Amino acid sequence: MVSETLKDSVMEDITLLKYIGMNPIIVHGGGPVISEALKNAGIESKFVNGLRVTDKATMEIVQMILVGKTNKDIVSRIGKKGGKAIGISGIDAGIIKCQKHYAEVDGQKIDIGFVGKITEIDSAALSRLSSYEYIPVIAPIGTGPDGMAYNINADTVAGEIASAMKAEKLILLTDVEGVKTSKDDGDILHALSTAEVHSLINEGVIEGGMIPKVLGCVHAVENGVGRTHIIDGRISHCILLEIFTNKGIGTMISQAKDKYFNDETVWEDGE
């Protein structure tokens, strides 16, 4: 989301979905902007297992960027497209409750600071917002039993919210085309079952940063979400292209590659 044109096309897609009767909920991150702000403040960015090490000083900047900057920018852009967005974080009304998360490295628990593990999502509050005319825009920060704020991976928050809401779809916007037949390159796998995902991980086809994304999709499907999608956010109107075309532009992950209706095309490997 570094291009102004792409930002606008995504906001247009989301606003259109609301107008035609869907109830989108947006969960956003802000990693690159956070890293830049930390650099300007003289704080080194450190990661363990893909999660940002978040001490007190880092947490203050994370909240400032996610809640005060990125969140409100998205709300403003949706407003310009005619939508009514409400920007919140998981702290508001206790929508996202969490506990301290410890990373595990070589069997050892590592303290990575104010990083949260979700324990509860208030789906009722989100349902009240999204079922009316509003589009909730959520910054991935939760609150712990100690009242402290915790930074949470945005993909994780999106998956947990989708599961709690029993959403029809979970869509992850990334900077890759989707899962491919080879880790080096290959064709896009447009449709995968959850069983196939585990096989591809074991075979080393899915690796690195794609693993938490696909496992988040699997978790969401196993907890009530109809279908999940990993798509390339660098493509203009990527959301509409994925939802309203037979082939789509990314990778769809579901419990099984079943058709929703008789004439639907569920694409096989490499097609």
C-alpha cells in the first residue's frame, strides 16, 4: 500500500462491497511506516519469528503510527469514496483481549515485550457496527488483563476476527501473487484445500513469511470462515477481481475445493 493509486482502488472496492450489501471489516498493519518512525527515533527494529520485539518505547511509537496515523488515513480515504468508516483499535470497548505472547526459539521461550496473543474477540460489538452503515477499521492492538496495550500481528488479528464473526470470506492483501507450484516461481495455485496446504508446507513449497499467512487461513476455515484468499494488493481493484471473477487473481483456501453453485469454476493446480 505504498502507491496512492492502489490505496484509492482498494478503498473504492471496500466501499462498493458495503453498498451492494456486504459488511466488510478492515484490519490493517503498518510495519514499514513503524520501522521508519523507529529509525527516525534512533530505535533499532528487531524481529523474532516474524514478530516485532516491542519494548515500552517501541510500543508508544507502534500505537502512534497504527492508531493515530494509518488508521485515520484509511478512514479518511473511505470517507472520500462515500463510505462511512469508524476507526478503532482492539483496545476500544475491549474488542480484542489478549495475554502476553512469548516467542519460541529452539524450544526456549523468548520474551519479546508487549506482543499479544489473542484470548477473546467481542464479535457482538463488531456485529453492531458492521451490520449498519459503518465499516469498522481496526488497528491490531489489544488489551491485556493488566490493562496494558499489546502489539499483535495484523494477519493474526484478521484471522481471529473473521473466525469470531463467522465471516464468509477472509482476504489477505500481500505483495506476492499468491501460493505457487514452486518456491522459486511456478504457476499460481488458485485453489487449495486445507489438507493440501499442510502438504505443501511439509514439501517446502510454502516457506518463510507465507507460512503464517496460509496457516492463518487454515485456522480461519477450521473455525467457521467459508473461504479465505491470499491476493496481490499491488493489482488495481484486486478485491473485486478476486471475488467477482471465476478464476480470481490469487490463492483461495477452503476446507475442500467444493463449488458454491453449479456453474462455478474451482481451478485446479496450475490452471
